[in-house]
Amino acid sequence: MLYLYFKAFHIVFVTSWFAGLFYLPRLFVNLAQAGQEDEYRRLLVMSGKLYRFMGPLAGLALILGLVLWLGYGVAGGWLHAKLALVAVLIGYHLWCGRLLADFASGSNRKSHIWFRYFNEIPILVLTAVVILVVVKPF
């Protein structure tokens, strides 16, 4: 029974983390297009607060995932692929932090179009992870 609670909260925190992974790059699109200083500062504050909030969500999702994996014997080849994709998501999260720092320092040189493509990475990874977890193809 406790396993189901861990699983449920893992899903909640993964979903919450993904909300940030979807929204933060969208804020980057708006930052890259911001025409007025007030708008830029407002978007920068929003992005910073969101990024800081995403860290604990990611941490809790990862901790609960580890509990499920190590404490309850969740295993299979699909899990190795999922863990590789989780590593990609952690890298993406950290890359977002680097991009945010570029905006904060005024050194961003990427266009809003680049950020529109960058924004699609999490949905591709999420799709692959869900297929791996549900279908367990190997």
C-alpha cells in the first residue's frame, strides 16, 4: 500500500516539474521578444521564481523515483532507457538555468525562434518516458 503512495506522489512531482519545464522556455521566448525594459524585468523575475521552484519539485520527483526503484524493485530494460531520459531532463533543467543566467546578465544571443524549438524538447522526452513506463517494450 505504501508503494502506491510513493508512486502517486512521484507522478505528482514529475507532473509539477514538467509544468515548469514546459513553461520556463516559453517565458524565454517572451524574454527574447521583449521590447520594453519593464516587460523584460517582469519576465525575468517570473522566470527566476519559476526556476527556483522547479528545483525542489525535481528533487522530490527524483527521490521518490529512487525509492520506487531501489526500495520496491522496479526493474527492467525499459527502466535503463527511462533513467537515461531522466538524465537528459536533468541536463535540460540545468541548461535552462544557464539560459536564465544569460538573460539576467544581458548576454543572451539566441532568438525567440530558437527558444520555440528548444521549448519542444521536454514534450518529446515526456512522450518517450510515458511509452517506456506504460508499454515496457523491453
